Amino acid sequence: MSRFNITRRLLLGTAAGTVLAPHLARAEAVPLPAEVSAFGGTVQAMGKAPKPLRLAMLSFQGSSFWEAVDTGIAAGTRYLKPLNTTVEYIQLGTALTAEAIVAGIDGALAKQYDGIATIPIFDGTVAKVNEAVAAGVPFVAFIADSAARSKRTVGMGTKAYDAGHKAGEFIAKQLGGEGKIAVITGYLGAAQHNQRMNGALDYLKKDYPKIVILGPFECKDDDATAYGQATDAMTANPDLKLIYVTAGGSEAAAKAVRDAKATGRVGVVGYDNLPEKQKYKEGGEILALIDQAPARQSFDSLVILHNILGFKAQYPSDIPIPSPVYYGKLATARV
């Protein structure tokens, strides 16, 4: 049986969201509030936990993306509080590093939380994740997992290479198969960022040799750095047609295009359809955004831990999240 079919058997979609299959849901599911439905949260709590639970949520700060993650964390905290589950939000700072994640997990283990959720995007986190699971602590990896497989209980996220391939298809169609593009990535050591980059570039290099690729340039998810890299790429390459941003920085790159008065000549393709980016979609600087529902993923991760710990619920080890494309005003291609 395929992984997809196993997932469908265990996770059933309903109008209220995604809940456990009937043979697992012995407790009464708790309806999702309107704020959760608004950002696409799907997993319902199976009821009030029979004993108090403490969950550690580890995340980063410093951009509109992480603010969206925070939205899901805050909603999950409110939703689970009357259900005998307390969520402790452990902030890891603005620098996305394996060391910060490992230190956060270490702290959570020292404080003996019942479950942990975080974004273990680097291979340097695998041993610490395995240590947590070996200690009997359920662990949910969401949004971006390591390339090396850990023993995490559940992994949730988009298929990054496939999302990158989708971006590559859009770029090729939008450019008519030829032109010059610049690539700005987040962290060259981050598995998700590399997979998104390679998914697009492998496709373009194989099937569209007339598309010239500059970079990648590493911005480390810093908007000021991405803005400078986009500006420099346009200045040095007057024939530049498109900037592909694999992680944080698409909003900054779009601002650079607008400030350079290059709207309509240079477009941006990136990720995360966030409210802060809408003005650049409507203005024509952003051509396409591939979404990964960050608020949904942080919320669902917390509720999954609640259900595992409180009701011995079972989930697939891998839960794929769709990656829909949202188009800007000047996008002519569709994928």
C-alpha cells in the first residue's frame, strides 16, 4: 500500500478539518474556532487530556514568515489550554542555525516537557531529535525537516523538491524558455532551501539550456541582504528577467525591483503567500508565490502532540502539505 493511501486511511478530511479516522477517535472531537479555520488549521483535538500535558514549541523570529508561524502557535495555545494542555513557546532568536535548534531541544528535555515540536531543518539536529524520541518524548517536525532521516514521531511539510520543480516549470513558461535569472537562497546548509533550489534548477538546466542562471546567493533569510543581492543582480545584469527566492527574502527582492523601477521587466518568484506580500503581487513585482501554510503547520503540530499524548492517537510518519501557487498581476504562466 502506498504512503499516500496510508495517509488517507488515517487522516479523514471533513468540513471542519482533518480528524482521526473513526476507529481511533474514541473521544469527542473539539470543534476548531473560526480563527483556526481562517488560516487553514485542520487537526481537531480528540477531547480534554486525562492528565495535564506540557508541550514545548520551538520556533524562530524576525520576519513575516515567522510571524505567520507565531499565529498558529498562539491559536494552538488558546485552543489547547481548556483541554488540559499547556504550550510553552521557546523562542530561538533570528539566526536559523542547527546550534540554536539543538540548544532549544536540550532545554526542553531538561525541563521535561511531554512533547516537542520544531523545525529541525539542518542535519546537525538529527542526533538530538533521536535523543528526545529515545527518552520517550513524542517529537513533531514541521515545515522543514532535515535531509538525513531522524526518528521524529511525525514529519509535516511540503515536498520541497517538488515545490521547487513547480517553481521551475512556472519560470520556464513565464520566460518562454529563455532569459537570465538570479537565484537567492536562505541557507546553503538548510535541506529545504537546497531542495527547493535544486528542484527548480535541475529542471531548468535539463530542459531549458537558454535560461541563464546566476547564483545562488545566500541571504540567510535576511531581508536587507536579499534586497542588496537583488539590487546588485539587476545593476550588473540589465537583461535580468527574474529573481527566484527559495526561502526568506522574496518580499525584499520585490521591493528592490519596485525601487529600481524595474516592475514589468524583472519579476520575483518565491514562497509563502503572506499578507505582507500582497501589495507586490498586485503591483506586478511578485509573479508567483508557492505556499506552505505556516500557521496551519504550527497549529496542527501542537494538536497532533496533544492527541498522541492524551489519547494514544496514531499518525503517519510523514504528512504532506499541499503547495498551491498564488499568482501576481503580471503572471502569464500557470502550473
